[in-house]
Amino acid sequence: MATIAPTSSGSVSTSNAVETTRWVLGRIGRTVVTILISLVILTAGWWVALKALNANAFIAKTPLDVVKYLFVKNPLLTTAPSDIRHILWQLLEVTLYHAAIGFVGGIVGSVIVAILFTMIRPLEFMFMPLAMLLRTVPLLAMAPVIYLVLGNGALTAGFIGGVVVFFPLLVNLTLGFRSVSQQSVDLIRVYGGNRWTIMTKVAFPTALPHFFASMRIAVPGALTGAMLYEWLFTFQGLGGVINQAKTNSNYGQIWAIVVVITVVAIVFYTITTFIETAVLAKWGPNAGKSINK
């Protein structure tokens, strides 16, 4: 009589590990390829748009002009390309500092408020409409009010950047926490779990795809908020120097700043995607999806 040999747990674990690794590498590869293709299309579209509009070459710089500004000595400029790159790097450090404050503050605030909204339902009914109302106010109109209340400094920079990060994360996290299946909730309650157990064991893993989807928006948003603060209220960072460059008709520097901040945003977006892939792999490639089936 034929018998069927049981599958060992080691074989199953190895198979799962291989499948997860393959999924992680495949997702990372697709992300890298997508970003490279997007960069090529963006650069080509930039060049074509300037040529099609017949833009003034003194003001509108092509990708090649920016490369020359950053790496090729221009006899009309007294500053060497190495010094230009060094200056931009110092300015970028200031902008990243301002963006980091807003980014961290926005994430921490949104996570705390989303947890409160989920665990204390009346709070969401009372304050979510107010949060959505504040979200509709243009940041350019809100920034002067924030500046008048908080004054000049890192706190104002962080608050302006935090506003950009806070609202998308709050909405998506709350939606993610609410996506927990009733079967999972009932199972935890049968074993004596409370609301916090449901939050930590089920709601957090379920909300991870929502969280990282918002994080990809929050990364460039924090940079935008930091540059807006610098542009409006200071002469610091990449945003603040734009005003000075415009006054001096240094359009090469303006376009170089745009390119630098765009590349930085793409780099951090990519890093966020890699972190998302690694974190979701801990719960399996289908983390946050099977609960909806």
C-alpha cells in the first residue's frame, strides 16, 4: 500500500523564504526600472517642451545646460563647478533638516490621531470633518498664519512640512485600521483580546499598505513644505536661495536647484519603496490583502 510522506516544516519554511525573497527582488527590480524609465521620459519631455515653446534660452535651461552648470567651467562665471556643487550641498542639508522635522512630526502626529480615531469612534465623527476642512485650505494661505503664531525657526518649518505629511497619512491610516475583517476581530475577542490587542495584532499589519502608500506621498510633500517655508520666510536652504538667484538673474542655479530637489525626492521615494517591500515581506507578499477576501 502506497504511503504519502509528510512534508517537513523545514521544507515549507524554505519554500516560503524563497517565494518571499523572489517577490521582494521582483518588486525592487520593477521599482528601479520604473523610476529609470520615468527619469528618461521626464528629461525628454523637459527638452521637447522647451523646444516646442521656443523658450528664451537665457531663462529656460535644458537638461544639458544644467549638466554644464554643475560640472563644466563657464568662463562667464567666477564660481567653479566644484564650488557650485558644494554650495548646493550645503543648502540641501538645511532643506533636508527642515523637511525631516516636518516629516517625523507629521508621521508621529498622524499615527497617534489615527489610533485615537479608531479606538474612540466618536472622536473621528467630531474631528475628521474639521481635519478635512483644514486640508482644503491652500498651504500658501496657511503658512503666513503659522509664521505669525510660531515665529521664525525650525518649529515653523517643521509645522508647515508636517501639515503636508499629516493629512494624507491620517486619512489612509484610519481607512487601513478600519479595513480589519470582522472575523479577525471576533477571533481575537474569543481568546480574550482587547481593543489594543486588535490594534497591534491585526490593525497595524492590515494598515501597512495604506501607510506606505501615504509615505510615498509624504516624502516629496515634506520637501515641498520645507522649501515653501524657506522661500517665504528665510534666505536659508534651497527654497530661500531661489529668491536671491532670481534677483541676480542666476537662472542656471534655479534650474539646478529644481533638478537637485527632484532627484532627492525620487531617491527618498525609492528608499521608501524598498523599506515598504522589506516590511511587507515580514507579513508575506499579501500583507493587508487577504483580509478583504
